[in-house]
Amino acid sequence: MTSYSTSEENYIKAIYHLQGEEGMVTTNELSAELKTRPASVTDMLKKLKAKKLLNYEKYQGFRLSAEGRKVALGIIRRHRLWEFFLSEKLKFSWDEVHEVAEQLEHVTSKKLIDKLDEYLGFPRFDPHGDPIPDQHGKIATHERVSITVIPLNQSMEVCHVGNQAPDMLDILKHNNISIGTRLEVRKKFAFDNSLEIKIGRQQPFILSNEVARHIWVKKIERS
Amino acid sequence: MTSYSTSEENYIKAIYHLQGEEGMVTTNELSAELKTRPASVTDMLKKLKAKKLLNYEKYQGFRLSAEGRKVALGIIRRHRLWEFFLSEKLKFSWDEVHEVAEQLEHVTSKKLIDKLDEYLGFPRFDPHGDPIPDQHGKIATHERVSITVIPLNQSMEVCHVGNQAPDMLDILKHNNISIGTRLEVRKKFAFDNSLEIKIGRQQPFILSNEVARHIWVKKIERS
DNA sequence: TCATTAATTTAGCCTTGTCTAAAATATTTT
DNA sequence: AAAATATTTTAGACAAGGCTAAATTAATGA
């Protein structure tokens, strides 16, 4: 099994996140994402291309090759399993897990990760609601939608937060929103697209569209 | 909190292990331990000296400063807690934990380590019977473990027998086991948890788990 | 379309940690 | 005690991964 440096892994992961289903990634985007100068990014792109992880032509943008995506999924698997472990077992709060998982994800031992997976009970979603790829890179999907588009007065479960910025987390914390929270939208204000949200028996409160669009929910699974 | 590169940490740890209570370490010894050329070792020694982790004069050998020992104990703490975790929770076998812990030990998050410690129940000895330094670098003095949990093929010294029943003593006598006897476990039979024991050049023999769990050993103290 | 601006790449330099070859210092042998 | 040998250090090089400044290519707008 080939393995990659921490730096290479960080590039691969960032590219994976930036490229959607179809789109190309640009040098500047990646530079911004990694907080690394564009010139350094170009250097690494050449290296990743040489290793056949990247489809890249100068000045033309780039995306991961099939092999590159496979590698990316492996890294993401490690990251999310560690996040799950930190949150579930070590009782880290869900806004603290990312930074530590960022380091743990670079420990490459297939056995470690597979045993950790087993120990955790093969979780399919991490504490942020993102799916955890399995050994074969397969990722579960659940039907999730942003709360900006759900029908009024229908209770849904928060399953994903699409923005990890501290200010964002601050707002969520302030309003008692976390993964698993059940909420409903009571009213949509057309003027600024803000939403009135209600959680259980708490007093309803307002979320701006800026915030709301990053909060994703799914149907409540009855058991 | 100052932190150190993976490479620096590996040097510090190796020096800690090589220097006993009193002795000086030589460049060649360290070079052999780390499988790194002596010239490279010299370079790193200069760097560690500049960071005041080392008492070092050229051609004279070296040892860790007080600060260096503190750093070493932190690394060892991380290493041994991870070994404990791998063995206890993830069910890694003995010979597999070291290599993985070697990587995990370089993840530096005080919070991670302290929470892991708590999660594991503040273990004082790792699976090899080596003491785990606490948050303050304090290490428990050598303690004993049952031979049911020691690694294979590692010679240990019997220091306690937890059952004084005549039938027990009969078995011990029959197999030439007494306090101070040095023995090693050659094989563990998962079916009934019995152990194959070897003492010196004698023929190996079997002990049932019933008996074995009452026999306690400690590390052989090197003088 | 042609000039200006923005994005990207190249060129050259720096740091970390490694190496080899050669020089300096210690140690051992005779 | 001098010669031979072993150990350690210095000098100079290299790869990885970053940076700045300058050059090149692409995109935009008059």
C-alpha cells in the first residue's frame, strides 16, 4: 500500500472538499483553503499529478483522479472515525473534535482504523452529521435538506452543519442547536429570508438566512 | 507550551531510554538506537542543546536536562496510554501495539491525552508492565502484574503469589516456581486461557488460568 | 481588438532533517 | 609515548515543503 505525506494528504483532502460532483478546482481556491501561497500549491499539484492522483493541466484547473478520490475517502474515513471517537467516547464537545481529528487522521495503520471502526460499532455518520466511508470507500447518504427549504411546522432532526466557523458554532450553541436536535420552522420572513425556529417547548427564536442555510435536517426516523 | 517536531521527540525519547539514572549517552549509541548516521545525530544534539533540553559538550557525551526529562516523560505518557488503549479497547495483540503507538504518541493535544487517561481509568501501568507517567510526570514505582496479562516471550520475575492454599503451593513446587523465579510465557491458549510457561532451560509446561492468575511478576530490574 | 488586470507558474531561496566524505579528537595497542 | 584505531564532528549536498519576486498566460473591459 502506497502512503502519502501529511502534506500531500492535506492537499488531497482539501481538493476533494472543493471539487463538487463535476467542478474543477483552481489554484487560488486551494491556496485560500490551505492558507498556503499559490506558488507552493502549484509545486504540490505537479507532485500529485506525477503520482497520478490528479488530472491537471497548467492554467486549466484540476480535479482528483479515480485513485485520488479513493485516497481522499480513506483520509476522510480516518478523520470522521476519530471525530466520532472523540465525541462519543472521550466526551469532547462537538465543536472541539475537528482540530484533534485533523492530527489523528494522519496516523496510517489500516488495522488501527478498522479496529477502531469495529470498536465504535461501525458508525455511519460523524458528530457533524457527515457520512463516514466504510472500508471500501462506500458512503451512506441520508436525505438531508437545508432548513431554508423545509415545510412549515414539520419537526425535523438536525443532521449536518455545513459551516464550522467559530462564530457559527457560537450561534448554534447559544440557541441549543446540535446534531440530533429536533426543530421545526414556524414562519419564513420573505423580507430577509430569516426563519422563526422552535425547539420542543422552548421559546421560538429567529435565525438569519446566513445561518439557516448551513443547517441541514432529515426526517425523523421512527424506530 | 512549547512543542517539538516528531524527529526531536524521537531523539528525546531515545536518549531518555538510553541514559539510566546516571550514565552518559554517546553519539554512536544514539545513532544505533535511531538507525540514523552519527553525523545526523550530532546535528540534532546541537539543536537540542540550543533548546536547553540537553547537557552536551562535544566529544564528551550527553544527557537530558531537567527540562528534557520532563519532555521525555510527556512523550512516554502519550505512548503508553495509547498502548494501553490499543490493547485494552481495540484488542490489539502485544506485538502490534508498539508500532502504532509510535505514531499516535506524536499527536500533541494535552486535552486529548488527559481525557484519554480518564477514559481508560487512569491506568498506572501499560500492557508491558511499564509505568505510565501522570499529568505531572510522576511515575508509579514498579508494580506487579499477573502472568495472565504479560506479553509473550518476555522474561519476568515472580514477586507475589496471590493464593496460599496447599494445593496451589503444591503445583508451584512441582513446577519449580517460587518468589524470585524468572520465567516467560511462551504461548497463550485462547480456548481455556491456559499458559505455556518456560523457566530457564527447563522443559516448558502448562498452567491453567486458575493457577496462573494468582502468580504475579514484575519487570526484571536491570542494575 | 488591444490594453489592463487577475490568476498561475517559474525561478531562486530558506529550513528541517537526512546523508557521505573528510577532518578532528579520543582511545587503545604496542 | 607514539602509532594505530575508533569515535565524533565539520563541511557540503540533497529532498520536501514552504516563501517572495518576477514572468507568463488567461480573462476582462474600453
